[in-house]
Amino acid sequence: MKRWKFLLPGCALVFAIAGGGALTAQGNSAQETKNQQLAMNWYREVIAYGHVDLAPKYMADDYVEHDPTVGGGDRAAFVKFHSKMPAKPIQPNLPKQPVKAFAKGDYVVMVWDHDDKDPQSGTPYTYFTYDVVRVKNGKIQEHWDNMRIVP
């Protein structure tokens, strides 16, 4: 069974980006909409369907990864980490859609819900995770998330 450790410092980042309030796609500028679409396509093609060969299309040469699980902190480390799973045919939609995705300035936030069961009581519950990317010059410059798998 996998255990998750939540990286709480990133939560402050999401609230700082969101200004503490709810944001919706309707309020996005044209650039924010473009950034959000870039992030969603990157997540779908490179992460969800495993086509790390497309990483240079979406990710800056000097990309920074802030998830310590990935190791190395750069695009090469990201590609190496995500190459562990075989690529699947790219589909037009994500296998699971985020419950919320929004952009604010250079940042895009994707919020995901996950169902699980308490290992002792079997009580089902839902928890949320997020991914945040910063877009610069039409490429993903940085990525944060709030969890990592603990061995």
C-alpha cells in the first residue's frame, strides 16, 4: 500500500496565487487561458499518457521541478522519473479530469480529488491534491505539487 506525505508549504503557494478566493476560467485573460491549455495538454500528454519524448515541446530547457521525489530538479530528472512507466496512446481527454483548474498570471493550478479508504476502519473518504506550474515564454518553467510517495 502506498502512503502519502503531504508537502504543506506548497498550500500557501496555491492560496497566494489564488488570492485566497475562488477563481474561474471565465475571468482569465487570453494569456491565462493559453497558459492553462498548455498546462493541461502537458499534463495529459507527458504525465498521464507517459510521452516524455514530448517534454521539450512543453517544458523550458531550464525547467525546475520542486517535487523532491523526482530527484535532480531539472527537465532531465523529470523525464527519467516519468520514463519508468510505459507510454500509452494519447487520448483527447485526461483519464481523470481535475475538479478545478485555473490560471492567474503565469501560474496554473490543477486540483485533483482522490477516493480512498481508511486502512483500519475501511471508512471511505475523499482528499484533494494539486499541481501548480509557472509558465514563462510559452513553456512550463516550474512545477510544484503537494504530495510525494513515501516508501
